[in-house]
Amino acid sequence: MHEPDTHVRPVDRHAIDEARAAGLEVLIVTGRSWRGTKPTYEELGLTGPAICYVGALTVADGTGRVLSHRPLAPEAWDSLRAFVLHEGLPVTACVGADQAVVEGALSVGAKGLVAADTAFATRRADDFPPWESWNSYAISSPDLTHVQAPPIMLAVYGERAVRRVQNAFPTGLPQSQFDLYDKVAGELALHIWHQDVDKGVALAAYCGSRGIQPGEVAAFGDMPMDASMLQFAGLGVAVPGAHPALKRVADQVAEPHEVIRAILEGRA
């Protein structure tokens, strides 16, 4: 649910502009929602697809028209919903594209489903200090009645709630994966996705649809969830401040603008 700073550094923006001018394609692959991705997408002047929610949602263009959507499995959602409501846990259910949403920016027209990008929260997590900044556009729904179909992701906040969910489902949930955020001491969050959600898989699917070979791809990342994407690409780059686990699987550690300019020089 957290939407980090969306601004691109001028030096990287300039290199990306040069890459696009040279005919290279730029694709955003992110853990952010489409709502959180769109400012960067527009800043870069992109017009094609964007892969959001770690690969659970792909939009076709700036309208947010949905190309693919992978919500939680119904069996997993039913179990999760019953448990968190019974325990009164602080959670947020993020809806990427759900025709059953009662409120939110959902639009279904002649061209198909459009990203909803709505979030519904049961309550604030007292032991998760940045709750407000992570849930800036969440709508209060203590009993989650607004979420009438499986969401694209469930976020559990605070150590007490996270441990209760982990203890309740020690072997996981049907067709699901648990992603623990523990980057900052005292700020523990658990994101629960469909088991097939993966940045590398989503990027490979997109490249396959466009006839792009892995050797023609350079991918950049900073967190462990980027590992499959970097491993798919012919050139996988971890930025200097990346998580150590990602640096270990990357082909190199470098600033994006340095790599982009090296690629352009190699094409000259």
C-alpha cells in the first residue's frame, strides 16, 4: 500500500529521454498501485503499458485500461477475511480492478475494465507509526463490506497483527504468497498476494507478447522482489542503494543513467 516518492532524478530522467529518443522502449514494473505509478508514468511521458502491484495488474496505457489482473484466490480471501475480522486486525484490502466494488474509481466501459485502485482499511495499526502515510487514500471499512470479491492484495500492519496471521496460517494459504516488509525497524507489514504474482513472470509475459528476447532487456531494481525480473533480463542491474540480497543476483550494481548511456554508446 505504501507509495514511495514518485519523482525521477533529473539525471536519470534525461538518460531515459535519450533512450526513448533512440527508439528504446521504457516500461515501468513496480510494486506500486496504478494510482501511485501514474505520476511517474506521466512524468516520463510514457504511453504504453505499465506493470503494477508486483505484476498482479497490467494496464494498457494512461487510461488505466486493464490488460491483466490477478487477485487473491477466493479460498484464500475467504479464510483471510474471516480471520482478520474475527481478530479485529488492522488490515487494508487493495482493489486493483474489481467490478464488485461498491465505492471507488471503478470504470467499466466499451473498451473493458479500467483499474479501480481503491483501498479499504479496517482500522489504524497502533504499532505501525507510518500507517497514515501508507494508507493515504484508504476508505474506512471496518467490516470490509465494500470488498465484495477477492482484492488484488491484503496488507497486514504492525508486529502484533502480522505475527497473529503468520501463526494462524503457518503453511500459508491456498494459491498465495506472503511477502514480509521489515526494511525499517519497528515497521513490520505483511503483504499477501496470489502465488502467481511475480515481476519477472509479468515482464517475461509482456516481452513474449512483443517478441522481445531476454537479451534485449535491461532491468533495474532495488528490492528482493525484483530478483526474478533482473534474472530474466539479459542485463540485471541493482541500483547502489539496493538490498544486499538483490545485489547478489544482479549482473552489476550501477546508477540507471550510467547503464542507459553505456547501452546507447554501444548502439552507436
